[in-house]
Amino acid sequence: MKIANLAKLEIKEEEVPFYISEMQAMIDFAEAVCTAQTAESADKVKALDFNDMREDEVITSFDSDEILVNAKDYEDGFFKLRRRA
């Protein structure tokens, strides 16, 4: 109940056992992740080639002047927006 109060959750007394088991399952999972053997996995990840990407392809886009026709305000080919704090 302390965690529920800190999180400002309204939990009925009869729901407490359910949430205790759910929290315990999350804690058990976190412990399993922390104690997982990662040495073998690290070697496998290093073997992957992450540089296998597609080539960049230039495609036609909209004309800037055509887009800015409906702009409330623009400058040097860019939309001009009010500064927000």
C-alpha cells in the first residue's frame, strides 16, 4: 500500500493481493534481466553487420514556393513561427 500511496493510486483492499503478485512478477523479471548471462550474446551482436543499409535515393519533392503559399509568415524559404517559452 505504501507504493500505491506514493504513486497516488486508489487501490481497494481486496485488490492488494493481486497487485502484490504483479509487483513481485516485475521484480522477478528485473532480477532475471540483471543476472542474465550476456557474454555469449555480446559476441553474437558484434558479428552482426549494421552497415547493411539501403543507398540514399534522391526523389522529387514539393516546390518550396508552392508550399509557402498558404503560410501565415515565412522568411528565406522557411516557415516563420512565433517563439514559445
